[in-house]
Amino acid sequence: MTSAVAKPPVLQLDAIVSGYDGLEVLKGISLTVNAGEFVTVVGPNGHGKSTLLKTISGLVPLRGGQISIDGQRLSGKPHETAMLGVAHVPQGDMLFAQMSVLENLLMGAYLAPDKAEIKRRLDEVYTLLPKLADRRNQIASSLSGGERRMAGIGRGLMMGGRILLIDEPSLGLAPLIIDQVYGVIAELSKVGRTILLVEENPARVEDLADRLHLLDDGAIVWSGKPAELMARDELLATYLGG
Amino acid sequence: MTDVLMAILVAGFTSGALYALATVGLSLVWGSMGMLNMAHAAMLTLGGYVAFTVITSLGLPIAIGFAGAILVGAAAGAILYFAIVRNLLKNDKSTFESNVMIATVGIGIALENAILLIYGGQPLKQPVSIAGAFRLGPLTLPWQNLMIIAVVVVMMVVVSLALGRTRMGRAIRATAQNRDAAQLMGVAVNRVYLQVLMLSGALAGICGVMVSSMTQLSPPLGNDPMLKAFIMCVVAGLGNLPGAVAAALGLALLESFVQYALGARWGFPSLLFVVIAVLIWRPSGLFGRAEIRRM
């Protein structure tokens, strides 16, 4: 866990509204993620967690409110959002299935300024996720679920962004693999990465997150420290089924 | 018997090389954009006429004729993007595939008729041709066929290197495999679409020069190779580039053998028979993967 005292905000959401076709999913969400902070949004399935991250990265159009990175308002175009330093690790990894692990990582560094910077980031990712170095020439579609998740995180790190958006990293993985994935996320937090993570199970982030928001039906219904939420049985029972 | 077999093989490989060039252009656009470019045939014809004009009317060297066909083909791809594709992409994405197909049918007809108006309907001789043959013992290999195969091989190597080794190529492949993920990495997919249409147009242009060098220039020049290229795309699996090349060579050899054994009129029906059989046996094509759509 990192201290976020007096750190400037990296990401600011101001009453954002978004959704799909006629369906409004996010209904006026405001939150801030400061530099080096680890913020988590928890909530049940189908209540807008993934939509929140997709709206920030521009995959789902913003209908109201505004989103800023380092004080700069986002255009809503995904590639321009990436240029401003938003690295989104989406649910289900969304790897380039027919590319090798290395090519996937290089795609993460698509906006990197030069080859030296790409090499620096690649070395950093291989140090943190050594299995990716072993699998560098393997086609992404042949990776196991845990390896795919690691590759997705590695590709996000290759973007070298200001903030890492991580969508349900535990989804569909065996408990042992989930521990490994969260071990990597804990390392990232320790070295001061700014992270916004969405997760269904608050227990996963209890010892990691600096702050936590509870999302229900597209709105934030509670905010505080993870330990405070875990002590509130009535909140857990009402919103997360105990 | 050996020289007959060699003649069939040379004819098959030459046709296969030409079909591969046409097929790769079509497949590239389909694979990365989900767009069936029905104007591809007209772009191919345009390339042939541009080379003819540069070499015959302007009196410039053949190499400039090739370059002109490539440049005008690429420019036609860019115009297609800015005039049609970019605007259709702004609408509902679910209607893009059908709308762009109808729009490019119209563009193709308009372009073919424009060529008819400018050059007339009389067949013209493409000056890009090499007389004579390379003889090796009993084997006779026409220089024209060897030139076509060599040009196509060079183009395939260039396309492979461009797609496999360059940043632009990686962005094209990434967009083809997962458009949303590519955008998250910072890829401007509209720029990728423009690049793909320009690359496909350039390939169509050079293909037009090659095809017309084997036959004659006429406004519907591109229709036959386009139809066969489409069959080969379907047999390979739409959007699969290596598969498209393999299908083009395989089917062209089959066509040559059938034409020799059963007569020229059975060549095209044999291709249709193969495509029907493949669609029954493997609806996604020989090298394609089944697409699962979430409803």
C-alpha cells in the first residue's frame, strides 16, 4: 500500500454518464486517482465496473460529465487516450491471438518514442514477469489462462502509461494463479505505479488498495478504506451478497 | 509428356501468381476492415490502363509505367477511403459490411464506365511484354511468364516484410485481430484502414499491369481475376493471407490441369465445384477459423 498524501491527481472523473444504445449504465460517477495511488472499484457483476474502465479508455462513448488525465480533458478517442498515458488491461485480456507474446508486448509499446525506450520497458516487464521471457516466441492463443493474464498486464506495462486500468484480473483463473497475478499487481503498487482496478471480490484487494469505491447499479454508493468495507457486514450483504 | 506437364505447370503457376496478387489485396482489406471491396476489379483495370498510358502515350520507360500503376492504385485506395469508407464508418457499425459492399459495387461500375469513355471498348495491347523463352534442355519457359512470377514473388516478399517487420504492418495485423485492443494500444484504426486500402490499391494496380500483359487491355479486364480471387479468398478463409496465396496457387494449378484434361470450358466450373465443396465441408474456409458471434 502506498501513501497518497499531497500527491497530484492523475485521473479525475466528474459525474460521468455512459452506456450502450438505449441503456444507461454509469449514472454520474465521480472519483479521483492520485499519483502512485492504488484505487479499487468493487461491485457485483453487471453493475458497470467494466463499462467504467471502457468509458475512461474511450471504448464506450461518454454521454455526460468529463474525464481528465493530469488535468487534460480526454477526447473520447481510444488512441488519443492511450497517448495521454492511459494503459487499459481489459477483461478477457484481448491479446492479439495470432501474434507471439513478444509481438503483443511490442504492440504495447506502439507509442514508445524510440527503440532504446522499448528495450528498457521490455527488460522491466521481463524482470517483473519472467515467464513472459520464456514464452516470448509462443503464439498468444496457445498460452494458459494465467499466462494470458500476465501477458495482458505485461502489454499494459509496455505502454509506460501514467495510469494502469486493470479489469477483474482474477476472472476465470484458479485460486493459485489468482494469487500469482495479484502478487504481480502488488509489486507494481509497491514501485509506485498508479492503478485503478475493478474487482468483484473486495477481499482480494483488502491489503493492497489505498481506497475503495463500492459500485451498485452504475453509481458509487460507498467509498472508504478497504478494511472499513470488510468490517461493514451489512454493506457486504446488501451489495456483494455477503 | 514432360513438356506438356511443364507447360501446364508454367501456365498454372503464372495464373496462380496473378490470382495470388489479386487475392492478397482483397483478403487484406477483408481481414483488417471486414470490407469486401467490390471495386477491386476496376482498380485492377485502372492499373493496367495507367501503365499503358505512361508507356505508350507518354513514351516513358516500362519501370515508370509500373510505378505509375502502383501510385495511381494507391491513390484510388485513398480516394475510396476518404469518399466512401470513412463516411460509412461513422454510421452504425453493424451495417458497414453490407453498405460498403453496395457502395463499392457502384464505384466499380462508375470507374469501369469512365475507362470505357476515355479509352473506348476496343482491346488494347499492353506494352509490358517480353518476347521469347528460356530453354533448358527439353523445357521451354516463356520470359513473359517468368517475369510475371518474379514480379509477384517480389511483391509478396515486400508485403510479407511490410506486414511482419514494420510498425505499420504490426498495427495492421493488430487491427485485423482485435480492433478494440489495437485502439487501446494507441493505434489510430482509421489511419490503418487508409493504409490498408492504399496497399491493396497498389497491389491491384500492379496486378492489372500483369494480367493485361498476358491478355489485352479492356474495360472489364479485372472482372475475371476478381471473381476468381474472391473464390480463392472464400476457399482459403476470408482474411487469411498465407491461406489466400496457397489457395490461389493450388486452384490455379487445378484449373490448368482441368483445362488441359477436359477442355478450357471446364476450368472455371471446376473452381466453382471446389468452392461449393469447401463451403459444405468447412464453411470458414480451408485455413479460416469459425467466427462465434455473441447475440
